[in-house]
Amino acid sequence: MQNVEIWSEEFGAATDEPILLVMGSMSQGVLWPDEFVGRLTAGGRRVVRYDHRDTGRSGTVDFEKEPYTWGDIKDDVLRVLDAHGLDSAHLVCHSAGGLLGQLIAVERPERVRSLTVIGSSPLGGGEGMVIMRALMGQPQPEGSLPEPVAEFVAHYRGLMAAPPPVDRRERIEAMIAEQRVLHGTALPFDEDAARRLQERIFDRARDLDAVVNHRLAAMARPDFEPVGVLDRVKAPTLVIEGTHEPAKPGHGAIIAGQIPGARLMMVEGMGHTLPPEVHEELAAAILAHTSGVRT
């Protein structure tokens, strides 16, 4: 386990039920919206969010000298729990963070009170290769996960062909454009709010380019996602997917189908982001799930 500095913060009373928020690949913890976090704490939860290594205010790594894998990023989740004095917590995970949560629930069940995965893919499903084949225009083998929607594929194909942004303004504009695609097409896109968020992400990062190390980490250990293990998850599991998910459409149902007793919740209009319109519904569902009450 590498000794990398991890930035975290917590909200709520120390005696409340703990929730650890685990964001996706290359993503800072502040992508868990403040308003959403506030709804959870108002509901009687102690909430912790953190920046993955090589994102935000957490430490950055010289990957050539000190390579790491997604197994190390998974271990960082446990380090955050330890740092906050938590033997276990409710894990609420987004996107690739959901892979981390699923694997921890398999390997370290004693540390997971409940599991919630949002906009994620099933462990061992090969989601990365599905996206890569879609971007390269290659056919998907029979039995593959559903591929991203056309708008997602077109956007990232364009990025592959375009020159990289050269300054803060261009970088933030590119980040807003990416957020717009991930937002989906059903709910209005608030560009002013997106700009404030992306400016915050840009300005609080120690090294914005360090996030590429997450991709290198994925390539360093392609066997990170074991296949056929989700039936070993014992934690009560809530799987959440937006009806307009652009990156991993239909993956939520596959996760729920592989975890015994898991419940699938579809959120009308939501894409791959967490906009204000869905905060109340998401928070209510997670508060119910983490109290053991099914609604």
C-alpha cells in the first residue's frame, strides 16, 4: 500500500451513521455536489468525501518512478476509512468508484455496511474495452455490455482528433463540453453552474494533468476486475441508473441481476452526472437504504 497523501473532509455528527462517497476515475471528490451532501447530513448521516490520488488536493505521483494500479486506488478507500476512525461505512459510489465499491464488498465485506452504486458497470464486465471498441468503431463481441450512446462516442472521438487545450480558458471550456455530454439530453444543462464547478475543479487541483495516471493504472493491472464474483456481495445493495445514462446505459440492471437481493432504481432524466434536479430523489433513496428501510 503506497503512502500517498489523500485529501478528505467530513460533514455531520460523529455519532451518525457513516457514509463514504467514492467518486469515479480521474474525478475529484467535490463532484459530489455540496447540496447533495447537505441533504445526507440533514438526514442524520456522517458523510466523508475525498479526492482520489492524482486528483484535486490529494498527492500526485511520478508514475514512471512509482507506478500503481487500481488495486492501490481501491486500498486508498480503506485508508480513508481508517483515517476517519471507521471500521466500516455505507459506501456510496459513482461510475468507476462503483467498481471499487463492488470489489471491496467482495474482498472486505466487514467494512461495508451497505453498498450504493450510481452510473456504474458490473465488476468484471470489461466496460473499458466496450468503450474503446465503440470509439474505434469496432464491433462488440456477443455478450458484451451495452455500449455508450452515439453522442458520447462522437464527443470522445472528436477529442482524440483535436489538439489539446493550451491554457486555463480552453481547458475549462473542454471540461464544460465533457460535462454537457455526460449530463445527458433530458434535463436542462446549466452552463453557468457547470462553469463554476469546472473552475473550482481546475483551481483546486495540484496537477490537473496527473489524472491520466488513472488510465495508466488501469493498464498496469488489467486483471483488477475479477469475473463472476458479484454473487459473493453480502452487503445490502442499491443500484441507481439514470434513464438517460450516456456512458453505461443498461449496466445498472446487469449489476443488480448479479448481486443477490440488489435493488435497481431508475432516475428519470438523469444522465451520468448529479444535477440539482435529482438531489432530493437520490438523497431520499440513499437515506432509506442506509437506514435499512426500503421504500
